[in-house]
Amino acid sequence: MGQLFERVCIVGVGLIGGSMGLAVRSREKTCRVVGVGHRKTSIDRALETGAIDEGTLDAAEGIKDADLVVLATAVGLIARLGKEIASSLPKGCIVTDVGSTKSEIVASLEAVLPAGVHFVGGHPIAGSEQRGIDAARADLFQGKVCVLTPTPRTDPHAMRRLADFWTALGARVVTLSPVEHDATLARTSHLPHVAAAALIASLRSPDTAFAGTGLRDTTRVASGDVELWCDILLTNRDAVLDAMNVFTAEMEELRRAVETGDRKQLASLLAAARARRDELWSNDSPSA
Amino acid sequence: MGQLFERVCIVGVGLIGGSMGLAVRSREKTCRVVGVGHRKTSIDRALETGAIDEGTLDAAEGIKDADLVVLATAVGLIARLGKEIASSLPKGCIVTDVGSTKSEIVASLEAVLPAGVHFVGGHPIAGSEQRGIDAARADLFQGKVCVLTPTPRTDPHAMRRLADFWTALGARVVTLSPVEHDATLARTSHLPHVAAAALIASLRSPDTAFAGTGLRDTTRVASGDVELWCDILLTNRDAVLDAMNVFTAEMEELRRAVETGDRKQLASLLAAARARRDELWSNDSPSA
């Protein structure tokens, strides 16, 4: 990795940014990691935990001489941050982000980043609902998928270097277009979040005494950070609405089978869901 | 418990029936537990694990001289089983069941059981999606809620004895009408199951490579037994449809907030769900 990058600047040293710093520093001692934070306390904490070599509150100073700049702030701030630092980015550097949605962010950054700076969008799928430097771990990306989202404007050499970087951090790199990424994550992550919130909202006060492990697991994601999830759902609006439409149609099919008492059809729908799920997580036994 | 019942007959020695046998036998050595099974192998296994003192394939023989008869077969078989054994039930005995839905079962059994036999519907909320005697445990009901569903026809003395019995097995006894039980469980258990199946059905083939722990947890219940869940959903049809209507309205409210980009409203809906969930499970941290 020392060959890949010599100076990595991570803007936003929370769970993902901090874990990237820990992962880089544990693997390659000659690579210098610079952290940029919004508050002095978070920079101090990142220094204490060993996630960064040096830290600053001044983004322009942090990105100076960096050959890789990682935008690891909250999803809703990434595009604005890119605009703010655009004119200070060193010529030839690679810029990436770790935002949970991609189409809006990639379009915004491609529009504002200057020529000679190479942007590649990214999204490591690892712990997006925990937050903060204290949850950061050097092995957070080990075996996890990191999606990179090149476009026709993406420099192939920058793309290869960034893929090698994530591979060195332990991730399995997968390439999708920004639109494909957003449609996929809408179905695998954003829709389940909305459904979990709606399940909780469907409860009536006396129900809570009868809540078993099934409801607990089904709604766990609804305890995620509210602002983060507003960012995600609103920056991926069209794909989320598409996924909700598909889900509504599936619910309607199940409802019809229950309403008409069509046991054969109901069994067929439940069996298909069960088979598909068991394929995904073969060793995950259901609880009540 | 020896004072409560002298001879308990459990018809259906799977997870729940077997665990009841283990719990009774570990607490009260003078109470005799008789198991009735559909296959000799399941009776042999129940004898081996110590869940029953004696076993038979003949329900009429098993219930002879019992002062408590527990119908612990699959939900869809309970009403028919009650009809079959009605004429063989000893005068004065108490009959209960452990079915996951109550209105249909209670109405059916109250209609067929003879005078002088005291029926009280029951539902221990414990592990309904695992199955089989091999998952049975003496402490399965420890600290779990057991709902009893008396009606105006229920004998108060039988109700008290059954409540004492479940309390002795470690359960917290809660009383609901059959209709209240079904409406509550529709929202806390049956609706989440339907939603989990619909979430899985909403996935497209390439999505599965991007499935994180959020989707895994949200859909865990969809790996439950298909026939059991057909029984549950179809014997609780009206309450399930009501719960689905409420859920659809909640989804629609979330959709509107996403569609119109109303961040304030979206944050308010997500925050309400988060607060309510955190109240239920304060120590359960979300994962990605």
C-alpha cells in the first residue's frame, strides 16, 4: 500500500474514516494518514486511538500533498464538502468517498472537482448504522464488500489504484454503476429500514408486552441514526420509491392469498421467500 | 405443582409439548407426564430425552385419568384433535392448548368439548419457529409470557389452576380475550413475518451479493416453517388483514415524506419509530 499511496487524507474520522485510518496504519507504516475533523475532540480521539498520524480542523491544510483524499463525512455533507475543497485539491490526487448512496454524490462531485483530480465513488458495506471513532476497528472491512462506482468519466488508472487500496484493506471490491448501486442498496438496505420503521409504528401500546425475538430482529435497524437515514433515503429517493413499489406489490400478493384463504398460493409465496433467504444465510436459524 | 395436577397428558411432543414435559418433570416428581404422539419415533425420542414418563400413539388411552390435557400439536390440527378426543376426556379434567392463534381454536373447542370438561385457551410466547423435541428445554418458558384467553364460558377455578401451572413452569401469565390476543399477535408477530417474506421477495438476483446484517436480521423470521405459518396466518385472517392495513398506512406516510422530500416529517417518523423501539429493547444495538 506504501506503493499505492504515500499520504492519505481522511475527511471525517468517524466509524468508517477511523477504521480506514486504523487499517492503513496497521498495514503500511510508510503511508502517512492525515485526519480532518469538524471538532478538536474528534481529532484528539482519532490521534489517541491511532487512527491517524496527524490531524487538523482545516480541510485545505489536510489535503495538501495528499495523493488520496477520502470523503468520509455524513452522506448529506459529502457533495458540499467536495465543492468546498475542490480548489485546494492537489493536482493528480485521487478523491473517493464512502457515502451509502451514490448517484447524487457522484454526479455532484464529478461536476465540481477540477480537471487533473481523479474521482471514483465508493461505498464499503460495513457497519453503516454504528457511528463514531470509538467503534472504529482495523478489521472492519475484512471480507466485506466495497462497491466502487465508476462512470464513463472515471480514469481507469485511478479506478485500479483505488480497487487495489480497498483490497489491501481486506475488502472484496465489486464494481457497479452509481444507478445500479442505488437500486440494489434500496432493496437490500433502505427498504428494510423503512419497513422496520413502519412495523414499529404499527404497534399499539398494549402490544409491547408481547414483543418476542422475531419482532426484535425484524425491527433492529429502526434503531439507527435518524439524520443519517434521512440523508440516505432523501439522496436515494427514486430508487427507494421504486423498491417500495415492488415491496407493496409483494405485500399485496401475500394479502390476497390470506384474504381468499388460498393456502396453496400462500405456502408457495412463503416457501419461495424461505428458500431464497436460506440460500443467503444458510446457518442462520430463525427465532420466535 | 403435584398439588395442581397429578397426571398431565401432552398431545404433541414437539418443541412446546416436549419443553412442557421437561419443565413439569424437573419441578414435580410426583406428577406423571403422559405423551401422545403421531409417530412411534417421536414418542421414543420424548422418552429418551426425559420429557415424558410414558407415551402412546393412542390419544384416547393417553388422556385416560388425566386431570390436565394439553393440546400441543400444530396450530392447524388443534381444533380437529379436540373434536376427536372430546368423548374420551375424563369428567372434570382441564383442557388447554398452546396454539399461536386463539379465536378460531377457542370457539371450535368450546363448541365440541363436553360439559364437565373445562377448557382454557393458552399461548406460551416462546420459540414458535423452532420445531421438534430435540430443541425442547426445561427452561423454555422461564421469564416468557404465557397468554391465557378465558371467555365468559371459562370456569374461573380452572383458569386459576392453569395460571398457577404456567407460573410454576416459570412463565409470566397474562390474560387477554381471544380477539385481543389475535389482534396483538397479528401486529407483533404475524405482520412482521409477512413483511419479512415480502422483503425477501422484493430482492432481485444481483442484490444478494450486497446483503448485509440489516437485511439478515430484518428477514430472519422468513426462514420459519411454511406450514406452521400458513396455519397461523389463515387461522388469524381478519386480524392479520387489519394489521396489514395499519402497516400499509404507515408505509404510505413514510413514502409521502420521501417522495415530497419532506425531511422534517421523515425525521419525525423515523425518530418516533426509533424511540419506541429503544424503549422496548434498550440494550440492543443496531447493525448495518
